[in-house]
Amino acid sequence: MPTHAEKRRMPHSAEQMFALIADVERYAEFLPWLEAARVRSRMTQPDGSEVIDADLVVSFKVFRERFASRVTLRPGGEGRPWVIDVAYLDGPFRYLDNHWEFTPDGPDACMVDFFVDFEFKSRTLQAIIGVVFNEAMQRIVRAFERRAEALYGAPAG
């Protein structure tokens, strides 16, 4: 039942941050504890959104778990924020709810609103993540920030 919500201004455009988070296949290159990421399918919807089914393999100490999720990408523009919703398909969780929203804040910046809530089926895994959850979320957020800097450059200042 760990939940993490964070809202922060990023020195990159909403479109850039949306593209970074939408690039699921590259997650294993920079996210801690992520061993592999594979896109199973990709489909464009009539409304212009894109739906990706992906498998992620998370490895932490002696635990190695694969889970599948459905990622819905909703491009923004014309006053609408850029949105990414992640729904759980199968794996070690009872549930997983993840939501990203990117709202332009000037020409080269955006507000990122991030939310994740999940619960493992295993009480052992749930107890372990409960101990390190806040630190893990901070490391993951920092990994995305470093990735944004690597792709789009460091903020001026």
C-alpha cells in the first residue's frame, strides 16, 4: 500500500518529459533495480492516444519479479496537459496505479505531477518495500531527472 505523490517543476518542456517517460523500452538503461523492459504491443487509438503493453523485470537483492502493465499515452497541446496512465496487467502485485501529468509552464519548462500506489501479493515483498519505499522513490525520481539532463541538457543557471 505504499503511495507516492510528487509535483515538481522541471526545466524541460512537457513534450520532452512526456517522451522520456513514454520511452519504456529504455528504462533498463537508467532506472535502479530494473533489469529489463520489453514492449509486447503498441497500438494507436482513434482519439490519437497510444496504448503500450510492456513487461518489466525488477531485481532487488534476492528478489526478481516480472510484471506487465498497460501504458496509455495521451499527447497534450492546445491547453491540454500531456498524460500517461499505467494500469497493472499481471505479476506480483495485488494492484498498481501510476499516473503522470505534464503541464507546460513556460516555453522550456513544465510541471510534472506523478502518482504511484501499489500493493504486492506477497507479504514478505510488501514488508521489504515498506522499509525502503521512500528512498527507492527518491532514487527513481533522481534517475528520471538525470535522464532528462542527459537527453535535453542541464538547466541554465
